Amino acid sequence: MTAVMLLDFASVIVFALTGALVASRAQLDVVGFCFVACLTAVGGGTLRDLLLGRDPVFWVGQPSYILLACAAAVLVFFTAHLFESRYRLLLWLDSIALAVAVAAGTGVAMNLGHNAVIVVLMGISTGCLGGLMRDVVCNEVPLLLKQGEIYATAAFAGAASAVLAAYLGFERLPVLAICAAITWVLRSGSLIWGWKLPVYKARPPRQ
């Protein structure tokens, strides 16, 4: 099993947990839990594989990804009530999933020999789109679109750092580790210290 496959498995499991937590906030049944968990877990990677022309898509070639996502959903269905602050847990699990998924998407694009722009875009899309789908389906404000939230920016920084590290001659495993670490540090820093990007402020027209 390659490093990229391990990252895909890890991101599927953690993103599935976040999807199930959002489903618990929406008070869905166990089927709803599984649906949202699977959508979150494989959504970004599915779009990545379709755009890159990978055949078959990663979870079609290896259905165990879906089984793992469903198992995570069922686990959360029976244990979500044990957590006092499910939203805080969701944010932290999502930060880990983002970091791992960005590294996975970046690694897939690198392995296929794509240029820097595509590598960065695939890292961002793999990391961000599953969570975006999850939040939209469950009628939550997407974390990606919250005012000034360092989310897509963290994904961009992680993927770009991987490109730079590869250009400097690092081996593939350190490149992916650097990608995940930078993504997670930026995202977790925004959760701990409230780092935010400046947002547009409407101003009255000049007289």
C-alpha cells in the first residue's frame, strides 16, 4: 500500500466522522448518517479522480473506502450523544481531515506527473469539496465560506509548499508530510488563536 493510498484511507475515515457529526446535528436517521458520511468522505477525491481521468475512481476500484465510511457513520450514530460539544469536535476532526486530504490529492496529482498548477488545485479540491458538500446537504453554513475563515487558504498553502518541497528535491514522503503539516498548522491556528483573513467591507460611495 502506497503513502497516497494510506492518506486516502485516513482522510476517508476522518471526513466520514465529520459527516456523521453534522448528520447528528441535523438529527438524521442511520441511513442519513451513512449517506452524509460517504458524501463527505469521498466527495473531494471523486471529483479529483474524474478531473484527472483516473479509471476507476478510487472508491470504485476499492469499495472498502465506502465500508469504512459507513462504519464510521454507525459508530457516531451510537456515540455522538457522549460528546458535550459536538461542533468543537467537528471542527478539530475536520482540520485533521483537511490536512490529510490535501496531502492525498497533492500526492495523486504528483504521481501522475501533472504540473504545479494542477497539483495545487487537486490538493485544494480534494481537501475542501467533501466538507463543502456535507455542509450544503445538511443546510449548514460551509466552513469554506465563513467570513475570513482560514480553510481554503490553508489547503492552498499546504499544496503549494508540497510543490516547493518537491522542486527543492525532497523525497515524496517528506513532501506529503510537509503538505499535511502546513495545512493543519494554519487551520488549527485559526481555531486556537482566531486567525482570519481580511474581508470586504461595504463603504458608501464617494460624494
